[in-house]
Amino acid sequence: MPVETFFVFQDVRDDIAGAQAIGARGILVKTGKYRAGDENKISPPPAFVCSSFPEAVDLIVEKISKES
């Protein structure tokens, strides 16, 4: 089974776009550097947008458990 890689960041342009450029799934968290509407500033948009880091971790755990 292929390994899926997730990157969790607050910076949509430098971090999320970069992660997605190498084939990882970018998860944008709405904390720190995040500004309203950032998820619409790159194409493709982040794979997921979460309100917090713990929410992002829960999402990843859920995705992994569904694949097992």
C-alpha cells in the first residue's frame, strides 16, 4: 500500500503550495499566519482546511484508520 504524506502548515503559499508541489497533501490550519480566504489563494487549493492543529491530527488519524 502506498504511503500518503500529509503536511500541516499555517502558510498557504510557501508551505502548503510547496508540499503539494512534491505530491503531499497539504492541510492548512487557521492559526498563526492564516488569514481569511488564504485557502483560495493557491491552485490547487489545500487538500483540507482545519481550525486547529489538533483537528488536523484527528483528520489524519481518521484517514489512516479508514485505509487500514
